[in-house]
Amino acid sequence: MLLLKMTRTCFVMTALFLFLSVYSASLWPLLPSKQLAQQHHLLNASYTKMVHTNKRFWEMLCQKVRVYSQAVMYSGKHNHNDPVECCLGKIKDASQLRQAFKLLDADFFNDSKVILEMAKGAKELNIPIYRANRKLVARENGGLHDPSVLVFNPEWTGEEAQGAPKRFSCPTLSGIQKPERDEDIAFMNVLELGHLIQTKQITSQELTRIFLHRLKKYNHVLESVVSVTEELAYDQAKRADELLGQGIYLGPLHGIPYGLKDIIAVPGYKTTWGSETFKDQVLNMEAWVYKRLKSAGAVLVGKLVTGSLAYDSIWFGGRTRNPWNIEEFITGSSAGPAACTSAGMVPFAIGSETAGSITYPAARCGVTALRPTFGTVGRTGVMSISESLDKLGPFCRTAADCAFILDVIRGKDPDDLSSKDITLHDPFSVDITKLTVGYLEDAEMEVVQVLQLMGVNVVQFKLNYTVDSVQGILNLMMDVDMLAHFDEWQRSGQDDVYEAQDKWPPELRRARIVPAVDYLQAQRARGKLIQEVRGNFTVDAFIGNATDWERVCMGNLVGMPVIVVPTGFKSISDPPPANSRRRTTITTGIYAPPQHDHIALALAMAYQSVTDHHKQRPPIDDLGPDDSIPSHSELCTHQDNSVFKKQGFQDAVELEILEL
């Protein structure tokens, strides 16, 4: 229809042009000579303009005919079962592709290039390569195999470890006695528990029983555990006790129970990634971090909740709650490790972060947690979002626990190209009086004042950089990387049954149309950010809010370590009339340059040595005389209702009686 209209217009204009030419020529003999000259000049200008206009119309018509002929060629001679060729066959107007290219910010091509060069080239060259590559490396979801050879290096100094990294000098304890109550044992830190085991005041099997019981007791309210690995736990605990009986002590983690975020593979147990789609998935592989902990004698008691495909805290079994305020959901995908550590269900747990999944849950639950320098901990056997952003780190009761757990799990993973033997000095040997520590406007001033009293040189500080698209850079890179690892998931329509339809599905659909050129431009912008941050990081460390989104994005793009430290409590919003023990936790972050995790750890240990915020226990058994603990069904259906039937942990008590 469009071609017909253009053809008709061209013929009409041509006919009009010929008529006016003949008509005007017939009038020339009747005009006086002066008038004839003027008329001749005007007609020349009009003819010239008309010729040019007519020429342009004919050129446009010819172009449309060529495009239409090309489309007919594709539709008539090529495979109609091929969606690419069918698409090309339906194109009758280059403006259709031109509109599509606006989504790529690339609508600057002329029609000929778009149709004759780009469409043909995409069909004949690009698409076969895409399909061949997907067949090679993208048949399985999760990014567990065939990592990218483009490796991010967070180093600032160029310092590399020579040989095996030197291990930290873990402090020794004395005079620690076993408490009478299991509740008190459950909230001891790892160093204290390790002392009880080493001095044979408690066996690993006894300790394992305590934590398995607590996992079962509180999970129905917190929804923080995916799988209880009971059989494996007792086997590992028995082995730890046998070794100790033979005089073999493997170190501070010998016989200590712990949990893993359920994106970390353990043979014989489900690794669900928190998703309904993968809830029955069993991976026949041992994650590198699991191997390291097993070799140190630690005892795995549970696979802990991850938000579905490591996004937020919604998973196929519900949504994880905050032990300090069980009406409140946790933010961040390492929700299970944070909640279980906070509630005394495990002494420590391993979580992961791509963009806030360690810092946010730790801050919400009031636990100490470390996001280490990128590349410090190997990620083989761990579901991947972004190979240049993903990090594994510990959730603990104390910074000292974080330090020696990091010491156990760090090191070069031969199957993770990003991991390396990073040079870290011993955080237990750092002289903090020789450090200059900055504090930002949103720093918790108690931390600043305590460190200052301990001899640290503290100064006001602001980390300046000119890159104003930090959040956008991280989101774009993370989404494209995630899509590369879950390409088949999207293509097969499994995103339609994803637990949170406003999370990954729209983000990954949007990632599908990110041009490779602009992805690489984002990487270059990341490089500029790193250079500017490095140049302006003029202190040994700085203190600031751990959940500021701009800072979360900046820190993850740079590969910067941060430790989240509990610093106090405040009242919950809309509390009961009086006497509620539920609280909102207050935390801060201590940030250090890449490969200077020991500085952040040393400062956090110093602060915790003279404060007790990290020792407080959430009120999951006793909310106070004027508050109540909701039942599981009430929690699920009446989250916004602050008035609950006062029945306590009825289900948990019944379970406890049955077990006894």
C-alpha cells in the first residue's frame, strides 16, 4: 500500500511538471520582453525546485522497491520455519528496524545499511555464532562451568603473594568454661566453642545436636533453612571427635557446626538456589569453600536460605524474617546465613554478595559479617551471577571469628580464574595506633570515638570521584552477566514461574537488548571509577554506612572489602504500647582498600573488644510482657497485623517435647 501511494505521487508530480512546462512555454510569445525575462527567471527557480523534489520522490520509491524486493527474496526463497528468516521476510519497511534500533540507542543508520548490510550480516554471520556458542557453554544454568576468560583484578599495589600465603596467628583462650544451658552455648563465638572442644569440655557431636535442634526449632518462624544436613553433620562431628581422641587437632574450626548459603554445592544434598525451578536439583560437585571448611574440621548442619536465584529474601518456601523483629522481612539474598547466625542457630555461616547481599542482611540482623576483597575466596561450585562481582564471605558473632574463618577459606582455587593467593597481613598483629582512619558524614560516631580513645588517628573524610553513573554501571553489568548464566532459563520460559516477578524477569529481559559495545563501555567506566577511588583513598580505612546503595555499588565495582559491625539498637517502627524487646539494629561499615581486609578486621576487633553490642541476643523466645510471638500461620497471612494471639512458639515447643 505504501509503495502504491508513493508510485501514484511520483507519477502525479511528473505529469504536473510536464503540463506546467508546456503551458508556460505557450505563453512566452504573448509576453513583453521585460516581463518575459522576469517570468523566465521565476520559472527557472520553480523548475529547479520541482525537479529536485521530483527526483527525491523517485529515489525514495526506488529505495522502497529495493527493500521490498529484498524482503520478498527472503520470504520466498528461505526457510519459513527459521524465525530469523521469517522475521526478515516480514520486513517491508526499514523504519521497522530503525525503530527497534532506538532501543539500542543506535538509530543513526540509513535504511540501506540497516536492511541490506546489517540484517543480512546478522543472519549469515552473527546468529550462527550466537547459536554455536550457546550450544557449547549455555545449555546449563547457573554458570557452574566454562567461566569467562575476562578476569577482573582488584589489585592496587601489584603486590603478589610469594608461595603459599602466611596464615594468621589465631589468639588462644583460657579459662573458658562450658555453660550449663544449651541456650548460652549457642551464643558463644567460634573461638570460645573451639576452646570447649579442644579442652574436651564438649564433643562435636554434642555441639552438633544443640545446633541441629535450634535449626528445627526456629526455622518454622524465620523461614531461614532449606535443608538440615543431619546425617552428614553427625558423620562429620563423629570424625572430628575421633581425630581429637587420636591427638589430632585441626584448628579453631575443628568440630564447629556451620551453615552454607544454598547456592553452594554439597554432594548428596539439594542445592536449590532458592528457586521453585531448581528445588530438586542435586549437584554432584563439592564447592571449593565447602572443601576448605571440611578440611579444617568444620561440621555442616544446614543449607541456608538464599533469595531465589540469589535475589532478595523471597524463595520458594516463603520469605526469611529478622530475628530481632519477626514481623520484618530481611533484605538481601544471604538472608538465611544472617538470620541463622543472629538467632543462634549456627555459630557462623557462609554467604555471598554481588551487590549488597552480605551487607544488607548483616545490618538488618545485627551480626558481624565480612565482604572480603574480590578474588579472596574461590567460587567453584557456587551459582554465579557475575564473575567479576561475586564474593563469598562469613557471617559471625565477632570480627575475630570473621578473621580466622577468612583465613581458612581464602586462597587460590584452581578452577576459579578470579581467585588468587592474595597477600593479607595478620589482622591480630596490626598496630591500630599507626593507622589514619576517615569517617564519613553517615558514620556511627560511637565507633569513631571509641577508636580515637584507643589511639587511632581519626579524620573527617569524603571519598570523591566524578563517575556519576555508578549504580547504573553495576546494574547493567550484573544483569548482562546474570543473563549469560541463565540464558536457557529465560529462553525456555522458566522466568514466568519465578517467585518474584518484579525482580529478575524484567531485569534480564531488559539485559537481552544491551549492546555488547555498551557493556564494554560500562567496563571502561568501571575502570575510570577504580582509578579515581584509588587516587582519592588517602586514609588507611574509613567508617560509614554499610547499606548506602551508592557505596554498596561503588565498593562492589572496586572490589573493596567492608566489615559490618553492630553498634546499637533503636525502637522498631509502630511498636506495641510498651515493654517490647523487639528492636531495630544499628550497624556501621569499616571499609579498607582492596587486599587490606586485615585493616578493617583489626579496627572492628578493637571496637568490639571494649563494647558488647555484638553480644546481644534477639528476642525470639521472649518479646516482652506486652508483646507476643505469632504462630507460623499468622506470620504468613497477617504480616502487617501487629496484634497476634499470645501463644509463644507452640509448634516449636511441641517439636522439642517430641524430640526429648
